[in-house]
Amino acid sequence: MKTRRARVARATQETRIQVDLRIDGGGRAAVQTGIPFFDHMLTLLARHALLDLVLRCQGDLEVDAHHTVEDCGIALGEAFNRALGEKRGLRR
């Protein structure tokens, strides 16, 4: 079986993000967004879904958390999309 893994880098005027996602992982996470509760929630997602997730984000938190959360979501979604490839065998 092919390893379902992806790396994504996203840079905008407000954020710089790197995501390393392994879908068939062991629930390990290293998340640093600068927003403690968001880090906690992403860590729990990885743990309970048995994903391996490394996510690093530098954002304009002095303005607010909106750009960081939004851009992390976009980058994580892109990582899932790439890691799943053709999505064969997946059912809703």
C-alpha cells in the first residue's frame, strides 16, 4: 500500500505555514501555531485519528488569530487532499 503522506508549505502576506501529514500514523503531533487552544485541538485530532502531524505556523497574531486559523485550515486541507491521492476505497 502506498504511503499516504503529504508536505505542504503555504505563505501569504499574513502567515508562513509548513504541514507534514501522514494519514496512517500513530497519533503523534508537533503543532506550533502560537494559539495554545488551537494547538491543543489539532494535537487531539492527530491523536484520536491516529495521524502523524507536524504543523508550524508563524502568523500576524498581533492583529488577531483569524489569519492563522484560516490559513492553517487551508494548508491542512490541502495536505489531506494530496495525501489521499485518487481517494480510491474511501466512502462517505
